Amino acid sequence: MSDSSLTSLLQESCSALDSKTPALNSSTAHQLGELVDGWQVSTDSNSITKQFKFRNYYETIAFVNSVAGIAHQQDHHPTLNVSYNQCLITYNTHSVNGLSRNDFICAARINHLFE
């Protein structure tokens, strides 16, 4: 595994992965999960999620548009559950049937929107 720091995640870009690429093991997923504030690794270590809250619908949709920009740029797309003043984001990598470093790269970039 390459460098395990938040700075490293922010400097990386997502890479194409095929079905022969193994998903991250639970230990590695939790280690990377500690780098992305507020993101929760699922109990089966197959996904990460984070709930974002906003003052109103406009702020929520502006955030969703920013997330869409990251997803498009990285060609790695989350599941979004959007309501009036909140957005729940879930990442996993379908091609590896679990988590990959790509999920944590995107989570770090999304968190970076608030810095």
C-alpha cells in the first residue's frame, strides 16, 4: 500500500480497477477510515458513509453539485441520498465488490471542500 496519510490521499487520483483487483481487507479499510474525518466503515468493511447537514435546500444542492464534480473528475461515483438539509454519501467500489483506495481518495476530497 502506498503512503497512508491524508495528504497522500488528497494528492492521489482514482485509478481504474477490474474485478481481479482485491477489495481492501478490514484492517486496511479501518486504517484508511481513520484518515477521513467523520466517515464510517461499515461493519462488513464493504462501504464507507458520511452524513452531511446543511441550513437549507440551496446549500444541500450546492454541496451535491460539488460532490458531482469530484465524482466526474475522478470517474468514481457515490450513492447519494439527498433531502432538504442533508446528504448521506456512500462509497464502495463495485468492480472489486468492496472498498478500494479510490473510495477514500474521494472521501478525502469531499471533506476537503469544507477546509
